[in-house]
Amino acid sequence: MVSATIEKIARHVGETVELKGWLYNMRESGKLLFPQFRDGTGIIQGVVSAKDVSPEVFEIARGLSQESSVIVQGIIREEKRAPGGFEISVSHLESVQTVSPGDPYPIAPKEHGIEFLLDRRHLWLRSQRQHAILKVRHEVIRAVRDYFDSHDFTLIDTPMFTPAACEGTTTLFEVDYFGQKAYLTQSGQLYNEATAAAFGKTYCFGPTFRAEKSKTRRHLTEFWMVEPEMSFARLEEVMNLAEDFICAIVERVIANRRAELKTLERNMAPLERVQKPFPRLHYDDAVKLLKEKGATFEWGGDFGAPDETLISENFDRPVMVHHYPSQVKAFYMEPDPQRPELACCVDVLAPEGYGEIIGGGERISSYEGLVKRIQEHNLPPEAFTWYLDLRKYGSVPHGGFGMGIERCVAWICGIEHLREAIAFPRTITRNYP
């Protein structure tokens, strides 16, 4: 007998197959049962007729409760009225574990509060909506890896423990490292600069940590970030890469995860407009735009979420805001040679109010310039000896960016909060389950 998955069930119409999964829902009509089964790849309706199975099998099927695990055998038929367009006419059913009616599955088909669901995140992942989001996330990650692997970037893993800050000292998780202070990484970018000098084009991809005491929908304390870095690259090359990269990801998700986006009731029109070229907006012009829209914003500050929304709503695709003031950017950003108060940097703002999904730019390539910036930021110079070495031995113009996977996934899925874009979210108020 063929062991099949629901995702590929169309290949088996007319065949008797075996499915292994769980009971998702059940409807009963006299001597007919209409169970819905899920197997992690999809959902299919079953039909259990008292005249087609033994009395024992019928009673086992009728006694199943939500999320009981089962092995089912039957013939696959096309049925346009059924979820997914197919159904299985059950000839045999085995219960692997029947959920006790006295201790039923806690997430019933009804409304539940968000805290209730997050406390049961390990079970909430089985719902259609959460399943669809994480399938899109999987596709985004596949697209990320395929893009860089096919564009001659070398994947090199960077440390989780670091001796000093990369972005800012106020958002570090400090840990005891055998009697010495160490920190959970905010970014692999500094190490990427070393690997780019060795390999030309590299990227790292892994979890990063920010101890921001923020409760907004755009913040997690642990999230995944992909960070490419290129030697012999200026800001223009970084912007071109970011633009092409985002288009490739969105195109891939639209092509392969349309069913999941439909489950999420995602409006496809905004995603289908994500095509090159992206509008490019100088920071000066972005400030002017904000003032024209009535925002009380002064030149020199960083944009908050409301500012990013006001800017991006003027465009039908991601917008690239570049040349922010150096004072609001990381210490390693290359100053603009024409206006040293500005950094050669870019933020890519997603449309529909999702804000920054990419941040990056050109790095300081001068030894003296980097020493000055380390001093200005009151960073411990001894922690950056190795980083300064990169400017002493064959320094070149170089740059890259970081993209938060959860922010990208939230935007593409059209979901409100980052906490649904990762399997087990970590926030300022949540470290469970």
C-alpha cells in the first residue's frame, strides 16, 4: 500500500493509500462520519460509512476527539466540495493515541485570547493560520539561501558570544563567560567583514539578540537575521543587492506559497507590485516629506514606526531611504565624503506600514576613521583590536546589510505582530514555552 502525504494526494486519485496524521475536526450525520485529517502537509476530508467498515472501526472513528493521532487507509477521490478538492473514503482506521474526553485538546474551534494561545504556543502551531505563516517563513528562508548561494556568496557562521557591542551597548544581553563578560550577539556583521576580506562575498544566517525593553509589535528579543557582506562594494552596490534580493524572495513566495497566502487572506496586489526599481529617497527629502504630511519631526533624528509608515504610504513598493545622519547610525558606517555628518547607509522600508526590513550600508575602510568612531562611541578599544586589523592589512571599500526574517515574513504574510512569524517567540514579557 502506498504511504502518501496530503500535500501530494492529487497523485493518488483512485488508489488506496495510507495516511498518518491527526484528527483536525469531526462532523457526524447518522451512519456517516466526516472526519478531517491533517498530517503536517495539509488537510483532507474523510468519509467513514458504517456499511463500508467494520463496527469496531466505525466506533473507533466515532470515539476520536480533536488531535487524536491516527493511521488511516482508504481510496482517494476527487471532491470539489471538500477542503483541498479531495477526500479519502476510509476502509480502515487505527487510533495511535486517542485524546481523553476528560482532558480535551485545549484549543477548541472558537475564539481564544492571545495570552491563552501564546501560553499554548506548542499546540497553537497546529492551527491552519499558524501553519501557513511558518510555511511562508520556510519558503522565505529557502529563497534567502538559494539567492546568496546562486550569487557566489559563501555562508560562514559567526559567533553567538561576542566580547563587545556591534550596534549599541544599551541592548546587550550580558552573560558570564568563564569569569569574563561576554554578550549574546546583536549581529554577525563585524565578523562578516573579516570573512568578506577572506572570501570576497559572504553571508551569515542565524539567531541574534536585542535586549530592548520594547513591547511593540515590531520587536522580539530573539530573532533570525541574514547578513551579506561584499568586498570592493560601495553604498550603490549594497542598495542594488538589497533591491534584487527582496524581489527574488517575494517572487518565490508568490510562486510557491499562494495557498498559504490565501489561508491568511493576504491581499496579493501589494506583493505583486514588488518589482524593481524601488524608489530611493534621501534622508533630507524624507524629512521634508514628513513635514509636508504634518509630522513634528526634526532633522537629525531617527525615524520611529509612525514616521516610517508616513513615508512608505507614498509608495506602492518598498522604499529605500539613504544617507541618515551618522549620529543615529552604528559606529562603523562610512561617512559621506561630501557631507561627513551623513552616513553612507540605507534602510529599506516595506509598504503597508511594516517599516524597516533591511538596514545596511558601506563600512568605514580607514583605520584612523574607525579608531575615531570607536572613541566617539566610548567603546572598549581592546575589544576591537582584531576589527581594526582589517583596516591595517588590505582594507578595501566594503558593505552589506541585515534583514530580519520575522519582519520580512510578517510583511509578506500581512500579519500584525512579529510574534506569529517565529515558532516560539521571545519578548520582553515572554520566555515560555
